[in-house]
Amino acid sequence: MARRRLESRGGLLADIQTAILTEPLDSLFHITEELGRGKFAVVKKCVEKATGKEFAAKFVRKRRRGRDCRADVIHELAVLEAACCNSRVINLHAAYENEHDIILLLEYAAGGEIFDHCVSDELLSESQIVRLIRQILEGVHLLHQSNIVHLDLKPQNILLTSLSPVGDIKIVDFGLARRLGTVGELREIVGTPEYVAPEILNYEPITTASDLWSVGVITYMLITGESPFAGEDKQQTFLNVSQVNVDYSREAFTRVSELAVHFIRKLLVKTPEDRPSAADCLSHPWLWQQYPGAELSPPAVPRVPRERSGGAKWASAPEDPEDKENILDSPQSKRSRFVIDEAHATRDSGV
């Protein structure tokens, strides 16, 4: 069947090809453990009875706070369809619907989140980080070629196909993704405080550069094990982002090359037009350095937590899986309704 044209309403994709099935999921699959839970979604591992294949089933509520949100779930399904040829995006296998939920049957990523490597006592080696960032950029580049921006790139939304050895990345959770260029400028305050770009906080036009800011934050966290912008509270975090308050001290980057620092500096700049595109990033020399013996699984590097001036811990506090709202009320956000991160449930799964 030929793919139908995906139409957009304010950046939301509305047209899908995937047939939404109504058979009870447990008639076809053994539903086993719960993999993750968010405010409006839960992800469960399931095994197909006929084949023994493993999947991740993301149950997304159709009604949220008394509002019909079926169109929002269809949007996420449509984005996954649009990215079906992108090997760095989680695969959609099928969709089901029951009285309360639409269920996205997704590829199972057994390696969990790269966030686990950011907060681990042993950080990944530079060569391993380079490989993961290169793959993230490959996925982001293909999304941007389709004029799709993710808008919630963060270590919790990047999964791994295997844990040991560290597998390939899969980008997940497209509930906040938007399609650019269909109806004028796109302005929304969306994202997660520590990873959101300054122009989004300022209610300025969203572009593909907004995702590249988030890639810079992810890179910083993988290298240092610490968040560059996390403050004592959300207001302090917003201030750190708006002022691009980043620690580039020698202490923070003792274990990596100067090229790694240069790469991050190119992305964490306030003006979106000054950030390189994903394609430009892929030609950065840091991503093509040779690391002798890298194929032999380089040893992990012990993590040494530090304190930011003023006493605030840099290491971000663990997320409450029951409180997955994005940007909350702040002085910068009065001009826009808030988009709630309604379907985050990514831990150790194919969400």
C-alpha cells in the first residue's frame, strides 16, 4: 500500500497508515514485566505467543485530565511512521486500541537508557561516547531532513539495543515532536528543563537547532556524569540555561580531549543560528578521532562528583516517574500554554 501523505496541524501529524487493531493484546502476547511508567503512559514487556519475539508495549491513555487526547497519541504514531526508515529511531510494529488506551507495539531495546551511564559510578570511555553521539546525530539528521524536530532529546529518551557490550542507540518518545515549515513559525514552550534550548524558554521560533542544543547537553552529561544546567530548583535551572552558565573547567574535562570540549562549545551557544546542523556536527573532527584499542571495549572511567559554586549538586536528582510534566510555570512561559510531557515511560524499554 502506498504511504498516504502526512498532513500537519500546527506541527502535529494527523494522517496514519498503520491499522489500529482491536484484538485484546493478551490474546496474542504474554505480557510480562512493567518496564516504565509515566503520568499518562505505562510500558510493559511482552512476548509474542506465536514467535517468542520480545516487544515493548506502550499503553497511552486516550483521556487525560478529562480531555480527549486521542489525537495526540495518533500524532506520536504518525511521527514513528514518518521515521520508519531511520535506523536510529525505535521501530513501530503495530498499534492496538482498547477502551482506555492506544497501545504502541515497539521494538524492545534491551540495553536501557544512556541516562544510566550518565549517573553510573563508572562513566563510558571517550571512544564509546563518540560512537553514541555520532549515532544520535545520524538519527537527528534524518529526522531533520523530514522537517521533524524531537524537542525532548535527553539521556532518558535514548535507549540502547544491548547493555554489554554497549549496543546501538534508539531514539524514543515522540509525543512532543513537531513538523516544521507547514504553517508559519512554530512557537511553543515544550521540553524538559535541563535539556531545553534558550529560544524555547524565550518563546522564540523553534528550529532544528533546538534539538542540537539538547545534543550538546547529552554529550556534556555522558562525558562528565553531571548536568550542565541543573540548579537547586526549576527557576535556577531556567536561569542557567538562559545565561548559558556552563562549567568548562579543566576539572570537569580532565579525562577527554580538547576536541570534545570544542564540540560541546559549538552546540551550547545561545543564538540558534550559530549552532551547527546535525550534518555539520557529523563532520566535526572529534567524532572521527582514532582511539587505539577502542574495539577492545575500553575500560570505564571512575566518576568523581563535584559541587557547583553556590553548593548546588551538579548531578541531577532522579526523576519521579509519577511526575513527568515538562516545563512548569515560570516567568519565561507566560505567553504560551504548557505542553505536558504526557507519555514518558522509557526506562529499560522500547518506548
